[in-house]
Amino acid sequence: MYPVVLLIGKLPDVLGNVARRLDHLPIEWLGAHDQAETVRQLECEPRISCVIMGAGLDDQTRGDLIELIATLRPDLCIHLKDRASGPAGMLPFVERVVKMEILERAGQPTLA
């Protein structure tokens, strides 16, 4: 069973692009684009290892989601992508977080 990562951002770009381009990593990807979907994912999947949030959401939404996640799952790390790197920065950001925070800590190979 692979670790599960919840990607939050504007869909379908988050799952459509990022998860598909990182499918070589031993990760199960989940996606959410709003508060309701985030709650559903957190309540339905106890194996979520971390949350990665894109920068396309406005600050109020990001703040509300952080509060929600911290309340429902205080065991999870929440990683926020910067805005300066733009949409193209999401893929390398997610890849870095997953490789460093999940795979290397678990001693799993990252396959490039």
C-alpha cells in the first residue's frame, strides 16, 4: 500500500497534471478543490500522510482550509506552495515535498 497525499487546488490541473506526471512515485494521490471535498477526503481516507495546497486558491480559502485540516486531522503536515513560482512551480514543489517528507523518511526509493 502506498502512502496517500491529498493535493488541494484548482482541479483538474492539480490531479490532471501533477498527479499524472508524478505517477512514477509510489504515492496514491487524492484531490480536493474546495472545503466540502477536503472534508470528504479527510473523513474517508485515514491513510493520508500529508496535505499539499496549491497557490491558486485565495488567501481566505487557504486559511479556512488550514484551520479545517488542523481541526480534523492535527496529525497531518500541511505544505503550502508559494505564489512566486507560478503554476509551473506546482509540479516541482509537490515532487520535492513527497520525496523529502514521505519517501525518504520511510526509506522508500524515489525512482528518479
